[in-house]
Amino acid sequence: MKRANLLIIFIITFLINPFGINLSFSAEKLFNNNSDFEERIKRGIDYIYNIQFDSAEVIFKQLMLDYPQSPAGRFFLAMIDWWKIAIDPDNENHDEIFLEKLEDVIFQCEQILKKDEKNLDAIFFKGGAIGFRGRLRALRDSWIKAADDGREALPLLQYAWSIDSTNYDILFGMGIYNYFAEVIPNEYPFIKPLMIFFPKGNKNLGIQQLKVAAEKAKYASTESKYFLLTLYYHFENDIYQAQLYATDLHRKYPMNPIFHRYLGRTYVRYGDYDTASKIFLEVYNRSKSNLPGYNKNAMREAAYYIGMNYRLEGKYDSSAYFFLQCVNISKEIDEKGNESGFQASAALNLGIVNDLMGKREDAINYYNYVLSIKDWSDSHASAKKYLNSPYGK
């Protein structure tokens, strides 16, 4: 996904966050800090983060039965489908059922609001459903509809903040907004027309708000850490901080493939391929075992970084094996004519390691293959260079 698209998705679709204002007000205002309600919500959320979807579904379906007046059960059932999408974003098979569940939440909230237009529980869960709907629309490049969802959700966030500016779960939503509302127009001027509908942001304030939420929020702590991880990794270029959050998240949710892969990536960015390779070998083996969430995308990424570590260690046969795994998986999941960077780079590295092993004819075949697919990070220029002169000569 392009970096600009990722920024747009964050700013448009996380104006109202399900872990923050929605749940916080629901538990405190409607159920008066009902410990049973809160404990079950937290347990169900932990199941989702650890990709134990069946267990989470049991929790939230029972919550619907025990607390039928709250949209919480329906809302978090939809969240399960969102994480199915998050771990495999190119797969659109879950989109329809996810949207249907969101509409069910919105319908229930609107029925409540017909009787009580100031019912905070209904207002915030409706906002959360709209935010999730916008997030999917942005992911599917439906930017205008996603922006409409963002404009509809933003007043709910502002209303929540005006009610309780000390609520740390609300602070999560404020932090997300403040950060991206400044970052987007500064880094991507062509997006400024969208931003005229939104108040100005404050990047540094947003980071501080997220840190407070990560430490003190009831329900948004994990989500705040996840966002801080992505901010530091993708936008702030602070790999030390990104690794701290990735380590913490992976330790708490060891079966979450997204946190697992981010941890490996931070070691790659440090240049520590040895440690990264050990982490990605776990990812690779879990993918071979078809563990939940460890799909072909995860296996391809793991194969690439394992192959790179073997190349750096001079173990060219092993390196070639994993690079070939990466290319073959990429051929399965990439669209023709829109090949991934993983496929291009792995194929180029196959040419390089074959050159290093003295297998010039095989190396030439791989360089020519690189030229037949989409160019990534000057892969074509490198392939032409090594066709003219073998790598290392």
C-alpha cells in the first residue's frame, strides 16, 4: 500500500475509534462501570488481538444476549471481521458480511436514538460503526465515501471530548486526529482539498496523547500502542521506538501475525538480519502450518528476509531456496502486470546469488525475468547492469 494511501486511511477512518470513545462511554454511562460487562469486553478484545476469533465470537454473542440494550455485542462481532480483513487486506471475501454487521449496529443505534436522541451509548457505537465503514471504504479506494464517513463521525468525537476531556480512551481518538491532521497537508499538498472540512491538527500533541492513552486507557491501550508502532515505523523513522512497541505487543499477543511481522521488520531496518531471520523463521513455519492469520503474504515476506540473511552469510544455496520460495508465492498472489516489490527483489537476488555461485546462465534467466515484470526500486536498472557484467565482477 502506498504511504499516501495509508495516511488518508488513518485520518479519514480513525476519527471515531471503537476502542476509545464508543466503549468508554458505553461502559461508564450506560452500565455504571459494570465490572462483568467491562471484563468480558476486555477478554473478547484480547481474543481478537490474539487471532482467536472463535473464542471472541462466543464472548460477544453472549454479550448480545445478556446486554441486549447495548450495541456493544454487535459492534465487536463486526470487529472480528475487520481483523480478518486486516490480516489479509487483498482478500475481499469478508467485506460484505463486515458491512452488513456494521449496518446492523447503525440500525440498532438509530432505533435507540429515535426514543432518546441524547443516548450516548447509541451515539458512540453508531460513530464507531461509521468509522469502521469508512476505514474499509478507504482501503478499497472509495475515497469520497470514506471522507463522507469521516465528516459524519468527527462531530461525535468532538462531542465526546466536550463531555469529558480527561477520559484516556477518548484521548486515543484525539491523538490519532491531531497527528494525521497535521501530517497529511504538510507531506501531501494534493490532499489539502479534503482537509478543508476538518480542524487543524498538532502532530506532537497527537503523539503525546497516544502515549498517555497507551499507558492509561481502559480499552484503547493496545490500539494506541499499535498506532504508535506504525507511526514510528512508517512516518517518524524512529525504529528504536517502533521496536519497543512491537516487542511489547508481540509479547502480549504472540499469535498476532501483524505484530509478529512488524517486530521482524524493525530488526531488518536496523540491519540485524540475523535476529530478523530468526523471527521470520517463526513466521514462515507458522505459515506452513496454516496457523490463523499466517497466510501466503506472511510466508512470502518471511521467505524473503530469511533468504537475505543467508545471502549475507554466504550460504548461497539456502539463500536461493528461500528467494525462490518468495518468487513462487508472489506468482500465486500478485496480479499479472502489477507484481510486488517482493517478487522483483527476490528475483533480482536470485540472479545475484546464482552469479555468486558461478551459475551464470541461471543468473541471466533471473535478470531477464526481472525485466519482464514491474520495475521496483530500480530493479530493472540493476538487472540490466548485471546482465552486462556479472554481480561481483
